Amino acid sequence: MKRQRIKSCDRCQCLADVLYRVQWDASQQWYFVCDRCHLHITDNNAHYIYGGTWKARK
């Protein structure tokens, strides 16, 4: 039996089963963000770095 995994977005706190690991500011800290926040972060952002996708189902 597989366990249910879910995380919250570091930006908007909504729960999601797919999150994107990104850097979006000069702090170089990694964050997990949902689909909606990912779209806003990538727009004309010189600090944006993609670091992979976290998925609830493996």
C-alpha cells in the first residue's frame, strides 16, 4: 500500500501533489512552488533557476 504524500507551496501555502523546486531571488534559497506560483515566478526573472519536480506519486 502506497502512502499519500502531499506538500504545501512555499509561496501561497496551497496543498499540491506536484511542486517545482526553484530559486527566484538573490538569496539562492530553494523553494517548492505550485503550478500557479511557478508561472508568476518565471516571468522576466533573472534570478530564476529550476531545480527539479517533486511528485507525490513515485
